[in-house]
Amino acid sequence: MEHVSADDARAELHRLRSSIDNLDAALVHLLAERFKCTETVGRLKARAGMPPADPAREAVQIARLRSMAESSGLDPHFAEKILNVIIAEVIRNHEQFAEESDD
């Protein structure tokens, strides 16, 4: 393993952390866009009297995401955990929309 000076390491860390910060910002913006779409879906489902959750759709999405993760070199289990958090929040929002439409 090649030795790196502290100054070179600090410069490389700064560069890498800047890239990570940009990726984090992109993730937040993508999640915001995703939740705008799922809010529209939730309100439509509430108006149509459809259930907030769609287990068949969720299973397809999880399988699709696991496959994408695997082909991208990301741990599929980790990707599934993240999607499950997102799905749980979407369902919670859809349940709230359903309650609002019942009022």
C-alpha cells in the first residue's frame, strides 16, 4: 500500500466529501420528487376508495430494486431496507389521505 502525505489525504478527503455532499443533495431532491408523485397516487386512491397499500406492487418494486442493486454493486439487502422505509412512509401518507377523504 502506497503511503500518502497528510496534506494529500486531506485534499482527497475534501474532494470525496464534496462529491458525497452533491450525491446526498441529489438523493434528497429525488426523494422529494418521488414523494410528490406518490402523494398524487395516494390522493387518487383515496378519492377512488382504494386501499393505501398495494402488497403486489410493493413486492414487484422490491424485487426490481434488489435486481438493480445487485447489478450496480450495491448490497440488495441494504437496498431493500431503504425501499421498505420509503414504502412505509408512502403508506402512512396514503392512510392519512384516506382519512382526510372520509371527513
